Amino acid sequence: MSGPRYLTKSRFKLGMECPTKLFYTKKKEYLDSKMDDSFLAALAEGGFQVGELAKCYHPGGHDITTLDYEEAERQTNELLKQDKVIIYEPAIRFNNLFIRIDVLVKNGNHFDLIEVKAKSFDNEDEDAFLNKNGTISAGWKPYLHDVAFQKYVLSGKFPKAQVDSFLMMADKNAECPVDGLNQKFRIVRDESNRTGIKVSNTLKDSDLKKQILVKVPVDDMIDKIMEDGTFLKSIDCLAAAYEKDKKIVSEIGSHCGGCEFKCSEDDEAQGYKSGFKECWKKALKWNDSDFKDPNVLEIWSFSRKNQLIADGKIKLTDLDVDDFEPDTDGKPGISAKERKWLQVEKVQNGDTTPYFDKEGMKLEMDKWTYPLHFIDFETSMVAIPFNKGRRPYEAIAFQFSHHTVYEDGKVEHTGEFLNTNVGEFPNYEFLREFKRQLENDDGTIFRYSPHENTFLNHIYRQLKEDESDIDDRDDLCKFIKTITSSTSSSAEQWEGKRNMVDLWHLVKRYYYDPHTHGSNSIKYVLPAVLNSSDYLKKKYSKPIYGAKDGIKSLNFKDWTWLEEKAGKIVDPYKKLPKMFQDVSDKNFEILTEDDELANGGAALTAYGRMQFSEMNEIERKELSSALLRYCELDTMAMVMIFEAWQEWVSLG
Ligand code: SF4
């Protein structure tokens, strides 16, 4: 391995997550499942441009762009000879620690160290960083540790200097002063594939006069972090281990569930090593075959994992009913505890058949009114608003899909909406079209997750606060109130008489298929129902979707949803043409991971790409049709889940 082995900001962050990861990182033999495409990550994060905007708020600075450690340090040291200077990305080294600071303002013997984060901050909340008991909240810890680390390095290099530290973030309460600010910061890739931001030459002083980022002093928090000396010990320990390439053995626990150094058996067969297996083998004296058995990491939303791992109860076969206390919660269907125990019991009994509460589901179905509507939204929240008066991380709803199921069983893809026009705030047109499609009957509306309800609440608030003339404002607000319930943070409380039904909630209460391995994501539930429903197998193994006398579709023609390979159902999402031609399968998988909706992350990335990056018309068209197909499958997936349940309810 070449190059100096400095503990950088990102390595420090990784080491704070788990010190063992420092040993695996960037080694060819250990596969790392984290996204390795910074362009894509920037789009998915939605806040990459914030860093560039922060620089604009500190004008006249010098940008250090080289990635070479020594050269960056040399250029920084040269600039720091000036009494007053602003530097973007200066390289500061202190012993074996090395940082690049987002913005450094030097004024004589005084430094302002500014770390920019694509995160929303409520400047009116005085104790935003703290829990009620005065400790630093877990959510803020990684950000504050990051600044504390940088302050330690900078103060180490300049021991006599006064260092003031800040987190610069999107101000939740600020209103954007102008239209089109977002479009003035475009994400680009350079020749060496590095991601950067191109600032438009139309950016004016007036665009920056009223700031939408807030600089929050964090020295008090850093003093708290440094208080007992353990933080400094951690830095020393991580830096020394990384420098010598020594593995720090950490305790295994629930955090290992999300470890990026896991790899599949196929990858291992190709010669890659799994860092995860290495840790678990050492801690548990396991061999390869032990990993084939389901373990506690698979249990959905289970807070006792760490305790059970510490007690040596790792495999699902080691657990017993007392570990779950699976009481009913008095509500229809199974409680979360009962569902977890069901997952374990099925493994222990070697039972791979689905659980389905036929009576419970029948009672739910009896409440529904035909025609049934299945809807799905694609949304985004961008740091720099599109329009004047909008706030950072304003909710943007740019796409929906809508399927209808009639009482006679007829299915159709009724409608859709997509607005990816650059710089346009799509929400009101989105809502108008949504209302137009849904207001013609009283049929039950289904969503998958609370997301659609939350977003309609956002649009309701936007409509109420918008000072411009909106002729149909009252109608739109009234419509939202009929089909939603208010969120807990809303001052106004309501529950619509046609409140949408959450299919995700029904999955959790009435249905469990061991093939989902405890996940409720539609990405796992869809293949599972396709596997176990004879009705779906028969119906969708023919090219009826988008066929002349088959199911009406707006984006597919003569499509067969169900295909079997080697006795297993092919995931319908995998059958779709690729959404991005230049994105690896691995990175696309990551975009769609951990999402109730199969492609939520991918859709907002596609939207970001169309808004903030250079793209020609052909690429734009292709991406739009991919978005339409993916969203159509999201609602079709809901229809198929419903059809399977309907089949099982009707079976004698
Ligand atoms: S498997 Fe667990 S202990 Fe090992 S590196 Fe990953 S998170 Fe750390």
C-alpha cells in the first residue's frame, strides 16, 4: 500500500463508527459495499451544492483543488503566510492526522474553522444539539465529532492560535431571496471523473445577500466532547492503528448488520474477503457454514439484538419465546412483537410457508370501496430552493403513478404525472392532476408507507403559506384534507373521511412470508407474493400487461411480469431496462436499498440529475421513460399484492 497513512476526516469518521473498519478500508481484497460513485452520491444526497454556496458566502478565498497530500499542504502553508486569508479546502497536517477544512478564515492569530453540512438546522432551537438530560444527541454526534477532530488538528498545528469552530448548514427558517438560485450551482464531472460544482456566471451579489445557510458556533459542544479525554484517546488510538495498518478488534453487535465489508458467496468465490465474516468468525468461533443459518441481524426493527448477541444467542434457533414476549397490542392483526416471534418460529420449525391472517384481512377488505386506487409518489427535498420564498429542503413532489382495480377484477394503469422541467416547482400541478384523477369516485386509495400522507401534508402547508394568487387553493386544500390525516406536528388536526389506507401497515399486521427475511419493503414483498400466489403466477406469466385485450398500461407493451429462472421468480424490478446506463449494478442497488419503495432513492437521484447536471435532450427523454416505468411498477406491485391477498381470502 503506497502513500502516507494519515488519519483523515473520512477515516476518522469510519473509525468512530467501528475501529475495525479502518483495517478493511480501501484494501482491494476486502469488498466495500458503500457507494463508490461520488457523482451519484452527491445527487442522492441532494445537498452537494451547499458546499459551493458556503464558499460564495465567504468570497475572495483561494481554492486548493489538488488531491495530492504534499502539494495541498505546501499550497496551504504558502497561503497561510498571509495575515488575512480565506482558503477553501486547505490541507492541514498535524503528526499523522490530516484534514481538508471546508472553509478556513484566517485573521492574524485567529481562525474560523467552518465545516459545511448538507443538513437542515433550526436556528430558533437553542438546544438543538442536546438531549433533555444535557448530553449530546446521537443524531448530532457524528457532525460534532467531525468538527472536534478538525479543531484538534488545526489547534495542534497552530498551538498559539485562537480557533473558533462552526457548522454551516441550511437554515430551516430562511426563505430563498430569488428565483432559480439552485440552477446556478450545477453538478459536473471533470475529465478525471471527479465531481464538482460549476457556478453560473449569472450569480449576482443580490442572490447571496440574504443567506439561506446558517453558521452555528459549536465550540461549547466541542468542549463537552473533549471534557473527559476519551475523545482524544480515540483519535490517538485510531491514528496509530491506521498508521501501522493494525487491526483493532471491536465487539460485534447490531451495528454489524449494516457493515459495508460484507460480501456475497459469489464475491467470495471470486477471491474477495468478507470483513464481516472475519470479525464474526473470530468473535464467535464460527466457520463458513454458520453464516448460512439465519441470525438475529435479520429480525426487523428489534432493539434487543445487542443484548442477545452479548448473551451468545446469535442464531434464530438459539432464541426462545421469552426473548420476545410476543403479546398482542389489542389492535387488529399481529403486534410487532408477535411478528418478530413468528419470523423466528418459522425458522425454528423449518416452515417456509407464508403467514396470512385471512379473517383479519377479510374484515379490512370489507371496509374498502370500489374502485380501488393504488398510488405512489416520487419526491425530493433539495437544499437550495428552486424559487423565491421557498425554504431549504422544501418538499418537492415531481411524479406519481396510479393504478385502479374495479369490482369485476379489471386492472388498469389509470394515470401518471411527471414534471422534471428544470427549475420548476412542480407541487401544485402535481396535486391538481392527482385530484383530477382521484376525485371522480369515493374508491379507497392505497399507499405503501406513510410517505404520501406526509407529502400531501407538506403541500397543504405550502399552499396555506404561499402568498401568491392561487385560484384553486381552497379546493386543493379541501381535497388534501379528505384523503389524508394530519401529521402530529401540524397545528390543525384532521382525519379525512376517505383517508388513504397504508398497504405497508397491512403487510405488517396480516402477512409474513419467510422469503422476505423479515423485511417489509415492497422490494422483498413483491417477489414473495409472486412466489406463493397461484393466481398471480397464472395471470402474469403471460404477456398480458399493456396488451391489446389485456391490462391497460401507459408505459409497457405486451409485458410479462412473471418469469421463473432455476425455479425462482425473477424480481420484476430487475426485468426493467436500466434506469442509468452509466451506473454500476452495485451502486444502483445501494440507491434502492432500505427503502419501503423499491426505487425511491433512484427516482430522486434521476430527478436531481435532470435538475442539476448537464444532460442532452435524448438522455433526458430516456431517463423520463425509465422513471415512468419504475413508478408504474411501484403501483402495479401494490395491485399484485392486493390480488394475491384477495385470492387467499376467497379460498375456502
Ligand atoms: S463486522 Fe462489525 S465489528 Fe467487524 S468491521 Fe463490520 S461493524 Fe465492525
